Amino acid sequence: MKKKVPVFVLVLACVLCMAAGGLVTLGVLHHAVGEDGMALLQAQVLIRNRFVGEYDPDLVRQAAERALVEELGDRWSSYLTPEEYRQTVQTRDNNYVGVGITIQEAEEGLQVISVARDGPAEEAGITAGDVICAVDGVPVTPENREASIQRIRGEAGTTVTLDLLSETGERRSVTVTRDQVLVRSADWKMLEGDTALLTIENFYTGAASQVSACLDEMTEEGAGALVIDLRFNPGGYVTEMTRVLDLLLPEGDIFRMEYYNGRERVYRSDEDSIGLPMAVLVNENTYSAAELMAAQIRETTGGPVVGTRTSGKGYSQNLFPLRDGSAINLSCARYFTGGGTSLIGTGLVPDPYVGLSIARQWDLLMGQLAPEDDGQLQAALRALDGRPDT
């Protein structure tokens, strides 16, 4: 015979089970975040349930998340708002929707420092050096620069009208149709003689494939030596950088990673390589994977590294999306050359050490510096030829 269980006993059993489950969950949470994390959670609960004033929960939460990362004291770790996270993902994909320009603040508005090849801006006649003075009729001011940048962005197929001031003082207005923009990571050209100049802009998605195509083309054209330009290269993905090194270098260790949990990974190159004498150009804006690549080429081949001291980045970051659409870019590993050299805090010191004037650097950044006027490139060519630097 089945016995009937009183209802209040069933209710009590359910409550006890829920309480036990809650204690288990609370214990797991405490183990995961620690006492300090529980204190943060407690502060959030108190604000949410006891504070009598008006406040924006999203702004308060984002401020707390930003402060957590900033107080680590690591210049390479950062907090990203949802919009910053979205833009970062697009940038690292080397593929985004927009007009195809890179800009920086200027006294008169927003100055164009580079224009994506075959992008909407290039088709509309925008060139590096142009200054955007107004967006859709709204003048760009120091107070609304960020809002102006947001107005330039938009969905594919929509248009934006830009009022421009050229370097010669000419004013004009152009309408640009936003579209998908594919960013080129690598390009090359043959210099005088048989020396090729390979410029690598970044090591984001697809960079290694683009470099490989450039190497094939220059080999077919009869290149006998190679200068690799990594100036203003922000770095990128380890996988892309090590694939490039594998194309350039003979068999051996080319990169090491030490992860947060103590695990180590060593990347190796196979025996196939381009087999050309190489020199590398760097400057203070050569970061991360780019400066490690330069260090590894010098370590493996003894090839000259020319320019100014690099940034000295030695941590690798992982990008962690959060539930609210924001993200944390957190240093989770240290990296080294294949021989175990770290650049943390010191950077890579070139030899020969050759600087560029601010005007020349600006021309270089905008793609307007002729090879004969590029003192760093000329020093690299002399080093490849075995001539003393002057």
C-alpha cells in the first residue's frame, strides 16, 4: 500500500533542497571569486537594494569593471565598452563596415592619416592629409569629436557627407557610401636593384596569407634581398606572426609562450624558408608580435634591425566578452623569442640606431615618404650591402 505524504512535508522538503542547492551554489561562487569578489558582489547588492538616489546601473557597473582592470597596473590590460569591443573585433578581423579611413584629432577637426585601398573613401577622392571639418553638415569641434566619429560610422549602403579641408587649403564636400572594407595587412614593392621592401601593417586575421602572397610575387620578380618594414605595426595574433616567421626562417625554435597556469608552448619553424638576406625596420610604435618578430629575425639570422627602440611589450592578452556586451582585454601569458629573450620593459634596441624627424614620421604614416627620403630605410639598405652607416 502507498502511504500519503502530508503536503507540508513535501513543501518543507522542497525548501530544504532549494536551500541546500543555494548553499552549494554560494560555496562554488565563493571558491571562484574569493573573499574580495564576494565583497564586490555584496556592494552591488547593497547599492541595488538600498540606495535611495537616482543612478544609471549600466554606468556604475562599467565604472566598476573599468576600475578593476586599471588598478592591476598593467598598461596592456584594458576594459572595453560594448561599442569599443565591437570595433576591436572588427579591426582584428581586418574587415569592417565603414568609409575606410584612419583618423586622428586635429585643430581644425579630424585629420585623415590613411585611406584603405579600394575602399569607399578612396573612391570618393579622400586622401591622407585631408581634414574632416564637418559631418552631415555638423561642424567638428573639440567638444563633439567623438560624436562626429560615431556619425561617420554606419551601416553598409548608407551615405555620409564630409566637408574636407585639403593640405593645400582647398575646401570641398564629398558624399561617401559606407561599405565593407577589407584591410590589407601586407604589401611590397621592388626598390632599386633586386631588394624588395615588404611592409606589414598588422598581424590580424589573414596577415600570414597576405605575406605569403607577397613573398611569392617578389620571388617571381627576382628579389635577392628583403627589407621588412614593421614601423607603426601594433602587433596582432601569435598564430599569424609565427606563420610569417615560418615562411622567413629556417628550422628552429621561433617563439615561446608561458601561460598563467605555468604551461609553456614552443613554436618552431620548419626547414623551408625564403632564404634571402633580411633587414628589419622598427620604431617606438612597433608593438607586441611585431617587435618579437624583429627580435627573432635578428636572433636567428643576425640580420640588422634598424630604427628606434621598440615599445617593450612582453605580455599576451586574451579578450573576454562580458554579459553586458563589454569586454576585458587581460594579460594571460608572457612571451619570448625562441631563445628565451623577453622584451618586457626594455624593447628591442636597433643596430644601427637611426631616428626620423617628426615631419618624416608623419609622411611615413600617411604613406607619402619617398624611399630616398627615408633615412631608416636607406640605413637598412646600407647594412644589407655591408656598407658602414653614416
